[in-house]
Amino acid sequence: MVETARVLIVDDENSILMLLKEALTAWGYQVATASTATDALAVVRTQVFDAAITDIRMPDMSGLELLKQLKAHDESIEVVIMTGYPTIASAVEALKETQEMMAKAASSTPIPTTNAPDMSKAKV
């Protein structure tokens, strides 16, 4: 039996929550919603999600801060950040945040070694 992916949708606009929930449910996903970042963090403490879709602008916490906290709780969760107010500044900020997170993850994850032959003395 194939497990259905679980998705958390976070947005302070109810119409967006319902639209995304309806679409993702129709596509076969298990969906939970939260109207604040604080509510989302409470939900992830009690349930496991494969992905989260969050607005970047919310009253209690930015989507970027939520991204950090979701990843701190569960590194494997995939996070999509959306916005109804696209600006170059918000895009740059999002890229900086994710780049910092990736750099930290890369520096803390050991690089796996392989059983590849030593090619340092090979004649080319």
C-alpha cells in the first residue's frame, strides 16, 4: 500500500487555505491547515508532514521564520513559500535564508566516502 503524502498549508487568508486544501485533496494528498505560523508549529509537534506550503507574509511570524522553525523541528520536511506580494527584496531575502540553511546543513553533514579506486596515480 502506497502512503499518501501529508501536506500542511499555512496562510492567514481563509480563501487561500480552502482553495489549496481542495486542490491538494482532489489530487490525493492528506491535507491539514493552519491560519497562523504559531498554529502550524503546534500542528507539526503532533503530526508528521512531508511538505508545507506557507505564505511569506503573516501577522504572527514570517514564512521565512516559519521555514527555519519547521526545518529545525524536522529537516526532511519540504517547504514551499508563496506570496501575493512578490518583490525583488522578498525573493532575495528568501534566497539568502535558504542558502544559509543549505550551507549549515552541508557543513554539518559528513560527506560519504565510497569504495572508488584511488586514481591519483593513474596514467592519463
